[in-house]
Amino acid sequence: MQPDEALALVKQGAAQIISEKELREKLGLGHPLRVKLGVDPTTSDIHLGHTVVLRKLRQFQDLGHQAVLIIGDFTGMVGDPSGRSVTRPQLTHEEIMANAATYREQAFKILDPGRTETVCNGNWFRTMSFEDVIRLNSRVTLQQMLQREDFRARIDNQQAIHAHEIQYPIMQGWDSVMVKADVELGGTDQLFNILIGRDFQRDEGLPQQVAFLLPILEGLDGSKKMSKSLGNFVAINEPAKEMFGKLMSISDDLMARYYPLLLGKAVPVEAHPIQAKKQLAFAIVQTYHSTAMAQKTLDDWNTRFSKRDLEHAELPTFSARGLGDHDLLSLVWSAYRDAFGLEKSRSEASRLIQQGSVELDGQKIRDPKVPVQLKSGQVLRLDKKHSVRIA
């Protein structure tokens, strides 16, 4: 592929490139570029937010370039302060490495292992002396660090900035020197860190990497960044049924955002929003599970919600033994907790019953205090998305 064609392809979906001219020149060099992505295994799961940048890295691989996946076993212990209003909790090296094992497995659901060089940044940070650290720190000024919006905001709000957090951009920048990155990928919140890498490469007499920034994916709530800590995430290794259900719960506006970032295309204009959402959920399950599992999950969803045939749907079981007189309110409250792990308040459960959301074998019951005689095999519908089968 000619450089102009390659540039037109890879820049699709990019939020910012510094600079396109440099990237065009690098694509015309006639040899594979080293495209860097650093990941800190602060949790055991990769979620759909991570896949935005991973899919772009795969696109570079498909054009013949080399992916350099840096596992931040040292940076992960510091914790990236980018975009955060509080200090991240620090993890041990053992916790980081346990998470890293699952990260590799999940990342290779997207990346081509044959064109991926995986390296831990502890390989070079572990051998540095304190003198080396001081010399590295001397290349960056405190004024530079305080240009960051997140640090400035913390100062304005009289919130602490710990000294180890200032090390993070320095460490990330030095990673680029050590792997001789030609391009570094990251979310829009990574601009400062990536530019530090460019500065370090220049100081070392190396070609400067291109900063290639991608949009940050909003979580299921449609407002905040997708994050496991916020509970608004879809993990790529979670069960297909949960993945499908979460994606069906998003708003139409968020669906229009997910299509280009997760699938690389626009929402089909001819499709009804519900059908478009099913196509999105199907494609995501197909990518991270299989076509057969995606079809099974879609069929089950149609059975449960489109056809309202809960009798034949695959539902979680719920045992009502030990609940005393089986008043409906206690049943609903317990079913949410035991079958789905959801801590609804009793007032929330009562409100669902009174508004007609709760059904037993298809019959609405609106009295929270009514005693209920249950039999094995009955279906208790809690709301539009949650139903159980009585054990």
C-alpha cells in the first residue's frame, strides 16, 4: 500500500496525530514501523474501552508493521494519574504480574501474536540506579508537569499530588526510548505522556515517535470513561449473555458512538434502533466469543424479550426456600440479590411491583405484600431485563 493510502486508512477514527506529515514520512520509509502501546495491568480484565486502541494497533499490524506491547509492571505500581482527581491505589508487583498474565491472553483476541513484541518495562527500570533516576528526572521541569490539567485541577481543589505520580510520564516517556518506538498509540488523555517520550527520543538522538491519539470510549452510563472501578464497563472475557445484555441496555446516542469506535462503521441508517443495537451486540459477542455463541445469545434474547417467551428461555435459577411466608416483596428483593448480585433496596423492589414490572408466569402482581405460593419451574419476571426460574 502506498504511503498516502496507508495514512488515509490508519487515520480513520483518530482524534489527533502529531503529526500527520511525520507519519506520512515514516510510512514511506519502506520498512515496518515499531508501533508502541503501553498497558498497565491494574485489573485482570480488558474492557471494550481498551479495544479502541488495540484495534488500531491491529490495523497497523495488518499493514505489515510491528506492534510493541509494553506490559507496565513498573508503571503499573505507580498508576497513571492521567485524568484522575485522586491518587490511584498502589498495587504490588505480584498483583501486577498476575493481572498481566490475563492481559496477554485477552489482547491476543485482537492482536496478531506473530507481529507482536511483548516486553515488561521492569526489564530496564529494575536495573537503574538512583543516580540514573535523578539524571532522568533532571530532563523534565516541574513547570512542565504542572501544565497538566489533572494536576492543576488537584492543586486548585487542594487535593494531594504525590511525588511518585510525577514519575509516571517520565517512565512512560523512557519506555519509548528503550523500544525505539516510531509511533505511540494512546487515548486523548495520554498526549502529555507521549510528548515526553518524543522529547526523550530527541535528546537521545533518536527519530521522534508520532503521537497517535484515539477517542476515549464512554461507559454504559454514557457520560464517564469506561472503567471497571466505575462499574460501567463491558469486559471482553465476560460471559456472552452478560456482554449482550449490557450492550442492549445502552442509549441510542451511545450506540451511535460505539459503532464507529468498536466496529469501525456508522450505525446502519435503515435499521430500527433496536435492530441496530442487536447488530452491535451480535458483532461484539461474535468478535470475543464466536459466531455460534453470538447467534445463540441473540436467539435467547429474542425469546426472552422480543417474543416474551420466558418459559423456554435460559434463565438463572432462584431458590425461595428459607424466605418464610413468601410475600412478593421479599421474593423480588432476594431474587435480585441472589440471582444477579444486585443490591436493590426494598423500596425500589416495592416500586417495581406497584408499577406492574413484576410477573409470575406472565401474570402481573401489583401488591408487594401479597403471599405467593411458588412451584418449581415457575418464571418470576423482575423487570424488563431480569427474570428467574424458581428452583
